[in-house]
Amino acid sequence: MKSLDELTFDNRFARLGDAFSTEVLPQPIENPQLVVASPSAMALLDLDPASAHTQVFAELFSGHKLWNEAEPRAMVYSGHQFGSYNPRLGDGRGLLLGEVYNDAGEHWDLHLKGAGQTPWSRMGDGRAVLRSSIREFLASEALHALGIPTSRALSVVGSTTPVWREKQERAAMVLRLAHSHIRFGSFEYFYYTRQHDELKILGEYVLANHYPHCLEQPEPWLAMYREIVERNAELIAKWQAYGFCHGVMNTDNMSILGITFDFGPFAFLDDFDAQFICNHSDGQGRYSFSNQVPIGQWNLSALAQAWSPFISVEALRESLGLFLPLYQAHYLDLMRRRLGLTTAEEADKELIEQLLQRMQGSKIDYNLFFRHLGEQPVDQALASLREDFLDIRAFDGWADLYKARVARDGGNAEERRARMHAVNPLYVLRNYLAQKAIDAAEDGNYEEVRRLHQVLSTPFEEQPGMAAYAERPPEWGKHLEISCSS
Ligand code: AMP
Ligand code: MG
């Protein structure tokens, strides 16, 4: 274990120079106070979790103090927002403080979000409010606990600094960890400004540091692109299988590492709804739940465009063509597991589609359905679920197919239960749970955020005294409107 002042820095990205990022110092927020910290994220830096409760910690992660070796920089990028190209975005309120490597030799970017204005702030104040900081923290750590690749969150530090959104709020900072903060949009920036030398330098940097195995391939850029397609297919399959809506899949929010990145008005589905739109500002539903799949592919085509100086169009097209079949394969595999199946049959795709069709419009809690389906015996589990379906006969038809399928799959009932419970979470980061924790935190009480974080860090295990977190949301809790303002 290390103390906070023992972190070892190696700022590789900063060494790329001023074409890629600009030196900016964080602007501190007043009266910093720890809201919540993640012990498992701290462990990634070999930090003692107890140090989160020190004054130094709050000062380091609110811009008051800086390590001597830190080199805070705002990264430049552009990107497609809701399908339209925005030539200049960049870190308008987040800073890459530096890169730390741990005892295992892994590099982690320390990114402080809400650190004040930068040359790319445009009209923004460079701040993040407590509400959105807590949401990003909880989402990162909850997705990680579900086994979904994501940036991590080390801490949220709150303050008394006022910030104006729709109303007056308080500023906070999240310390985000990722192996890299390079986005699709980082490449688009150099491509569309015709800075192809810098574009090449950035690609070679990503190859060397994040996809070194691709350097052994005859066409390293192509190998890397292909792997990014594969990683995104798997990532989005996981989002779909677990009912996660990102909400703002702009290309500046797409990580070059294929991890969930930049959390805005995200949501986990409560009731299943393929057309669900979690972002109140997304009137057209571009990023609706089911659209995330084609949008993932669209974003990859935007990256292909930016890399077209280095890879042939034919090879890019062929690689992009892998996205949908790979997505389908991962999705089927995950859904089979959620249904407790250990074997694969041709008709499983149909079985899954039919289930979702029956859920649609029936107000079926998506994640709890699978959790309850894992109870034994299967007849009893189905009997307790059927009442909730609008078209009970249609559900019964599906249930017969499912029972027959489970019988063909074979195996022992107790094992099936354990297997299903290990992949079907009991606790999910529902918007209303986050909102209750945020309301308390805005009143200065951080217990609820900390408890919710704790519950979500082992989502598959039933935890004593936490039954309230596993319930269906109240009606008000299903209709929260989450805007982009953060
Ligand atoms: P986001 O919606 O957080 O992905 O941000 C989109 C772009 O807007 C990025 O370039 C951000 O840095 C910038 N941005 C968002 N909020 C602010 C803010 N409060 N102040 C300055 N820039 C911001
Ligand atoms: Mg963003």
C-alpha cells in the first residue's frame, strides 16, 4: 500500500506535446469535503482506502494541492454530437492530471472532472455539479461491478462553490481513472483539421501503449481498428443485455479502449422498453435504448473515416462489417446466460426476441425478471412472473417454450439457480435510487451515496438489510427526466 504522496507518475501523453493538449492548472473549489470514495478504485493505485478520509485527499482531488510530478493538461478533441460534426470540443472542464503507474506496472490516467475553465470551455464555467458527479461515480463503479468495461471513479469531492445550472447548485469534482482518455473525437480533430502528421503520431501512440500486440500484425492500424470494432461490439452487447442506456453516444464520448465513458443522462432500464430514451434532450431518440446498436456502428464508421489515411477503404469496410455479427454473438451468449442456459440452440435468438416482445408494454422490470426467473423450481418462478404480463396467454406460450428449453439444457436445479444469480443482479443503479442519494447529499448527508455505492459493488449477492434496494421503483421514480446539463 502507498500513501497519497507516494504515487509514481509517468506522463506519457503530456510528452506528446502541445498539439495534443495544453497545460492548465486546476482551479480549486471551496471547502472541499469527501462525498464518497471507491476502495476498489483506490486499490488500482495501491492506495490505502483509509487515506480517503484525510484532509490531504480532499485537497488533492479538489484542485487545492498537486503532486510535484503531476502535469495537468486539457486534451484537445472534436466529435460528432447527435450526428453533426462539432469541430472543436476538448476538455472544457476536465483535466488529465497525469499518468500514474501502479505496482503491477499498469498506467492509469488521473482525470479531474470539474476542475475549472480551459481554453476549450467556450461559454461553460468549467465546473461539474454535485448531482452529475455522484451519478458518474455511481455508474462507473456499478458497471464495473457488473463486469461491464468502464472508466473508473476514485472519488467525489463536494464543495460550497456555487454553480448556476437551471438553478443554483454546488460544484464538485470526480476523479476518474482510465488507461487512456483518448476518444474517437481525438482522431477526428486531427483528421478534419488535416493535421495528418499529428493524426499518425496519435495513432502510433495508441498502438504502442494500448494495442502493442497489434504492432506484430502486418497492418497494425488495421489490426487495431478491428479490435476496437470487436471491443465495441462486446461492450454494447453488455449494455443491451443488462439494460444500460448511455444516453449521449457522441463520438467524443467514445473511448478508444472500448470502455463505457463520459456519463451524462444515462439510465438502467426499469420497465423493459426497447424505445426508451433516457436523455431528456434527445427528442428524436437518436440514442434510444435499441438505437445504441446501430449508433455504435455509426460511431465506428466515424472513426474509420478519421483513420482512412492509414487503412484502405475496403479493409475498413470489411472490419466494420464484423460489428453486427460480433454484437449478435456476444448478445446471444449473454442472454443465454441470463436465461440460465449452458448450451446453444439455433432457436435461442427467437426465444429471446419473443420474451422481449412480451415484456414490451407490460411494464416488466427488466433486471428483476431475470433474477426471479432464476428461482426454483422453474414452474413456480414462471407462475409468479406471469401475472405481470399484459397478455398472459402469450407469456404462457413463451413459458412453455422456455421450460422445454431448460429441460433440454439439462443440469441440476440448484446449480441453475446459482448460475443465474451469478449473472442476474439483484441491485441495479436505478435513476430513482441515485436521485434519493443525490437529494440527501445536496442536504449535506453523504451516508446514502456511500451505502448505495456499497450495495452496488456486489450486485449479485443478496445483502442483509438491503431489501429496499432490490425493489421495483415507485411510479414517480420511473419518470425522472435527466437532462444533459451537468
Ligand atoms: P459532455 O457533455 O460532458 O460530454 O461535454 C461535451 C463538451 O462540452 C466537452 O467539450 C466538455 O468539455 C464541454 N463542457 C461540458 N460542460 C462544460 C462546462 N460546464 N464548462 C465548460 N465546458 C463544458
Ligand atoms: Mg464528453
